[in-house]
Amino acid sequence: MSSYVQKVLADVKAKNANEPEFIQAVEEVLSTLAPVLEANPQYEKAAILERMVEPERVVMFRVPWVDDNGVVQVNRGYRVQFNSAIG
């Protein structure tokens, strides 16, 4: 992998150390993009990978529910969106 890919991956691991599934997914995607990035150095200049690995929007919401004992429980739900482009 190129030094650019390794740098971005190190940043992702530092920022998301408690998210092993996310780190694994990022590693898989970045490893497949390495040849494209090496052939197109302008992508590094445009910080394409840094933009890809940061979510565009995160929505947090509450989910109230009643358990078997009739007690109301409240949990958090999240929707993380990395790209809002349609098409």
C-alpha cells in the first residue's frame, strides 16, 4: 500500500479504535483503491480518502420501548450517512 493509504488508515485507526468492524471495512476498501490512487496522484492532493472515511451526517435518535415487565426502556439509535449523492 502507498504511504498515503497507510497514513489515512493510521488516522482511521486512531480516531475509531473502538470500532473494529469499521476499521476492517476501511482496510478492505482502501486496499482495493491503492492502484487507482497510485495512478492518480491528484486524488491525494484533493484529500479524497480523508473525505471518504468521515461521515457526512450522523443522526442520533431515541428508541423508547416497554420490556416484558412493563418498564419503559430507552435506547439510542444512530444513522450514519457517508454520502448524500443520489444516483
